[in-house]
Amino acid sequence: MSRADVRAVENPISAIFDLADDVTKEAPKIRKLVTYATVFIVFWLIVDFILILAFLVTNLFISLFLIILFILGLFTLSLLRRFNDFFRYYAQRHKVILSVRDDDPVVLVPEGRDSVDRLVNLLISRNPGLRESYMLGSASTPQIQRGRSGTFYQFDGLISKSPGPLWRMLRIGYPGYQMFIKNFDHPPSSEDLLALKRAVEDISLANLVPPSRVIALWQRKPDEEITEDVYEILITQVAVLQRGSRTYACSLELIVENEDGTYEFVPYVVDHSYFSTSRAQ
């Protein structure tokens, strides 16, 4: 961690990144300390519970004191868990921001038979782990999926991977992967995006796999633009799957294929690892 004068700032933007880097370097040590503290508190709660049972009849005053300590221990354990979740989120978020900062600002459209096939080729080139999906052979062909409501939804592209054997029953292990692509030949409206969000959430409720990426693909023609309402939905709305106490959220993403052979992303979603952990909160 830097020992420079905390009052000295040369460039605010670079200083913020340097500060974030310092925190990220210390994060593993802090999370290790949190783990040690958690183990100690759990051990103390077990001992405290045994002492409560031992003094419950013989000494009521000591029993009440131990019960207060037990409640404080549970409260501290809850705070440590939230603290650990925050540092895990911070480290992941910092990694994503660095990836966006260091990435090429111009993304070229690759070769392909159509817009969906070209996008799939781009995604595979930027994330080779997608090749391991058993659905990759038909990733850029239309797919029909059934939601929990019984409604059938059609997508122009789909890449998926089944979850691990313990995920559906115990909610542990690999949660699976599913990327949805919906192609638009016109500027998508707010109704289009909200309908896409509802469809993805309905399908996720049916197969219990959190959505990994939700992409609205648009081939822009001259003088076409999205509205402010659409932009607001893109930066605020997420597709959500609730599993127990955890919520898995996935941003709606608009990928624009321009006539000059470049892509635009609103918002820019980093998908480094195919087997990355889902966005659980």
C-alpha cells in the first residue's frame, strides 16, 4: 500500500485507479482475516451454546449474560458475511473496470453469414471458453425455449451449458450458463427490451439457471437512433432470478452493428470466463 502523503493529488482519475489498486492488493489479506474471525466466532458460539445449557438451571444471571453474548456473536457473524461479500464484489468489479479501461476502444465486426453468426464469432474470439458449450453448434440459429408460465419464446441465438449436479437441489456448485441473443432490424423500443427481460426471467424460472448475458442485437441504418427511454432501461433494468436468499442479476445489453463494420455496446458487459461465478447478491 502506498505511503505517500494522502493530501497530494496530481490527477484525480488516475489517483482513483491507484487507490482502487491499493485496496485490491490488500483484499486477499483482509478476506483471510475475515475467514479466521468467522471460524473463531463460530467456535465461540458453539461453546457459548453449551455453556448456556449448563448454566440455564444453576445460574440464571450467567445464563442471561451468555445469551446476550450469543446474540452479539450471531450479529457479528452476519456483519462479517456482508463484509466478505462486499470485498468479493469489489474485487470482481475492479477487475471488470480494468478490463474495460485496457480493452481496444474499437471492436470490428468479424466474418459471418449473418449478424447473429458474426456476433457469436466475436464472442467466441473474446471468450474461448464458450467453445465448450454443447449448444455451440447451433448457437447462431433460432432457438425456442419454454418458460415457467408455459409460454414459448424464440431467440435468434442461444449459448447454454447445463448446471452442475448439485445446483438444482442444493444451490451449490456450478450454476450453468445461458446467453440469449435477440436480433432486431429496427431500433428496439422500450417495450421490446422489457418483453425480452420478461422472457429471459420466465425461462430462468423454468430451468433454474441464472441468465448470464441478455443481448439485443441491432443492425443500425443511417439516421437511426435509440430513444432516451430505451437508454434508461439499458442502464437500469436487469433480468433477475431469485433462488433462496440470493438474487442473480444480469444486465440487458444492446450491441449495435454499424455500417462501418464496428460494434457499439450499451452497456459494455465483460464476459471473461465462461465458467465465471454468477452475479449473486
